[in-house]
Amino acid sequence: MAERHGASGAFPLNGMSRRQFVTRALGVGLSATSAGSLLAGCSGGGDPEGGGAVGADPLAKKGGPKSTQNADPIYPEGYVGPVASHKQPLVKEKVTLRIVVPQNTAVGDWKDNQFTKWYEETTGVHIEWHVVAGEAGSADAMTKVNAMIASGDLPDAFMNIDFSPAQQMLYGSQGLFVPLNDLIENYCVEIKRIFKAYPDVKELITANDGNIYTMPYVNDCFHCNCGIQRMWIYQPWLDELGLSMPTTLDEFEEVLTAFVNEDPNGNGKRDELPLMAHSLPAWPAPLSNFFMGSFLYNPGGPASNRPYPWLYLNNGKVDIVVNKPGWREGLRYQNRLFRKGLIAKECFTQDIEALQRIGNRKGDNILGVVRAWDWGSFLTIDASDPDARWHGYVCVPTLKGPDGTAISMWNYYGKAGNNAGFVVTKACKYPGLAVQWADGQYELEAQLRASYGDLNKGWRWAEEGEAGINGKQALYKALITWPPEDGLWWGQLGLSYRSNDFRLAEAVDPKAPTFEKPLYEESKKYYDARQDQSLQLPPVYLTEEQAAVTSEISVSIENHVLQHEAKFTMGQLDINDDDAWQTYVDTLDRMGLENYLRAYQEAFDAKYS
């Protein structure tokens, strides 16, 4: 399924923005020292009676609960991903765990949610849900969580509370978060399948001290890994004007010019909008995410699945792309398009709802090219209507620049970031049971129910001969237009094991394919020319001190770069003026860029050297 995005954000959030760390990471006035002092207020002190025992757990079954194979699914050849099994309940008598979760519209009331009820019946474990207002990773949610921690009012576990790597290490070193290494080894089955299939996931969630403090959220989503650069073009206009898909920057400019001058919608009006994007609020779609690939490797600007905007590895050294000559050349090209009336100024100011109003405009279509995550970012997706407008938009390939450069950004580490999915606290009397309860969510049927609702209502097992998105034998078939109704699923929360094979194993109706198949096909066709993995900065664990250095600087850098992309593109500053460019670069240095890069270098060396 596609990721939910727009004003409400998206999950998973693979990296908390550094701008959030100062206000979120240590709580309201909470420092490393006070974190240590508050532990006295937490229930338990490391023994089975008081809680927090990392060794034996009297309620958890070593090796995992007894289970038998579920023979209903037909697995595609070579399938790697969650598997189906019938598990016995984790406990004979009801046990209650207290878990803090974020508020979520799709989930609704956690205790009355349909998947919640099924999972409690399956596991025998009752959850006392403590819901904090605000979506996962939001400032509101983290403020309430930090106040809870500061007061010593700890739950047994936090789920989908976006503790950053720095927080995990801080609270882990103070004994607040329980290391999960031995618990996973003793009590978990499904996560070991993940570690076998995705060895790098274990490395990504292992802190610099060697401990694992969180269960992972795995989402190996092909279209997500290249999504923040996608550009969409209305194919019927190309056909109407007899134009081919552009492959170079010059050809792209020619196509936009034709869209403006040659009335492709055929209404006799000069009302076509050649190139549009949205800027606010969530999932900003800067034009540079697409165009810079024609000049240099660009890891991408701020987005919830890109934790380090514009940072990359330059021969093993952490560097930033936004002050390089290639970046300036990219801005020159954007300015050239703007001066010719081929880029709308609204690209830098309008929110996603404003863009959708343009895309959904009744009557003649006026939208030619759009820099956006997917069709849902700029119009309504009606999968049941074969003539719906969204079917006409296809991807523009990464364009060749003046010297032939065409680098498609690929997020090699998007499958599982190192922010928290499920964290067990010192207050938990039965940590083995807690991780076993979490581990069961990775099982195949649990994954499908959490994503689509009840079996044979929201989805069913695929029949032999039904083809998946990638043409192989399908594993399951959706019986609804995703997403399900609120209250029937967990809204992409909980713990995820959505491997690439799992995602592509959704049965496709050849006569009425959902948007998942064309989204995969368009992404693979045009954005699979990935950069070398050695260029991408992998997830790192910042210390408290490093996070303090980077948090405020990142705010300044992100604002400065995005504002100047707009100013240089629209000609408010002259990109050809050496003094204007040098002032832009010098300002980055004055903001503390050297210290910013040094902090990330130290964190990178600590984990990967």
C-alpha cells in the first residue's frame, strides 16, 4: 500500500528532524542528570518482582509461543517476507500491559479498534492504552511523553513514540529503556526472520553501545525509496502535441514551452500551467529534489523518510551538497525556466490542498507537470474509474544534464530507520512477554489485518494463478480500496514487516488495477538508476552533545536553503551574481556548518568505523 501523506504526515517517520531534538529529546527541562534521578520514581529496580528483569521472564515462553504452519497462503517463488502461522496465546490467563501510543485518526479508539480486539484474542494479552494527543513524531505527542517520563509515570512500553537515536542511547545508558538483545534472543521468533532476511536492519537499530533499544519498523517500499524526487507529466498532452517523453533538460524545457503555447487541452484558452509543486505543510516537494539529479548527487531535502537533508558521504567524509557548484547550476536552470514563465511562483508557497484543488478542477485539465510524491498529492485517486484523470499522469525520468549526469536518488536505508517502534521501559514486570507481544505483529496475517482489516472483508488470501504487482504469484488480494475505514486497522502504526516481496505480492485485477501497480512500474521504469550506496549517509546515533549542536543549526540550514532556492529560482536574487552566491554560501558557514558536519562525522565514525 502507498504511504499516507499530506497534511497529516506519513508513517513510518524514519528520522526525527534535528530541529525537534532540543524541545523533544530531553523533555521539559530534562537533562541526562535529571533522567538518572527520575529513575528512582520508576516502578521496579531490575528484579522480577519489581520489574525490568532482562533475563528470565516467568510469563514469556522461551523460543516463542507454540505455533503451527498456516497452509492458506501461496507464497511467490523466492519470497522473502512475513510468513503466516497459527500461534497459541502467549498467556493462559489474561495479563495487562500498559502501553503509550500516539493519537491517530485511522486507528480511532485504540481499545475499540477492530485489529486491537483480534490481536488481544489471539495473544491473550490485554493492553491498557494510554494515548497521547498528536500524531506519531509530532511536537504535541513528544511534549506529553517527556512530561510523563519526567514525572516518573512510566508505562510498560512505548509504541510508535518517535524516540530519536540520541534519546534511545541517553535513556538506555541511564537504565530507563531496557536493552532488548537478550530478550529478542530468548523470546522472539518473527524478528529473527527479519534479521536473517535483512541483516542490515539489525545493524541499523543497534546503538553505538552495542545495545538494541527498539523493535524495528520494517517497510521495504520500492516507490518510497525514490518517491521524493518523482515528477509527473500529463501523457495526453504529449500525445496531443506529438511530443516524446523528454530525456534531457533541454527537451524538458521544450515540452513545457509547448504546453504553454500550443493549447494542449484544446479549449482555445491560454490557461495551461506547465509546472507546479507544493511547498507546505508536510512532505514539501522542492523542485531541487528532481532537477539537481541532472547536475550532482542530491540526497534530497526535508522529508519524513530522509533523516539528513542534503547530507552525503564524500569519500567517507560527511558533506553537504547545497554549497557545491553543481547546486548553483541546478538553480540556474530552475531560474531559466521561471524567467520563461514555465514554473509557477505558487510552487514555493502553496500547500498540498491548494495543489489538489488545481488538479481536481472540473472541466478542462490545466495541469501539465507536477513535482509531487504521487497522484494523491495533486488530485483525487479514484481506482474504480478507468477514465479518472490520474491515469493520464506518468513519471518524467531523471533528466540528463549538460554533461550527461542523471543520478536518481535512492534511499538504501529507508527500509528501517533507527527511530523507535517499540521500547520497553524499566517499569515493565514482564519484558519478555512485552517483546513477544510486539514480535507477533510481524506475522503475516497480523500484518495484513493491521493494514487492511478483517480477513475476507478487507482482504483475502490469493488464489493460485492470481498475479501480484510484479507478475509473480500473488499472496493476498485487497477487497477494499485502500485505506480501510477508520477503526478497522492500525493506520500503519504498530510494528511493520512489509518486505519488498510482501508489498509486491498484492493481487492485481488486470481489468481494474489499483494505483499500487502503476506507482511501482513508473518508479522502477524511471528512477531505478540509483546512486552508489557509498554516497548516502546511513542512520547514525547522535550523542546528547552532538544532538544539541545539530538541532538548532539544522533549522537554520533548512530554512536558509529552501528560502534561497525560491529566491534564486524566482530571480529575487541573481543566481549569476557571484557576490549573491558567495553571500549565500558564507551565511551557511556562519550558521555553524562546520560544527554541524563535524557532529555527524563523529557520530558516523562512532558507529561505522
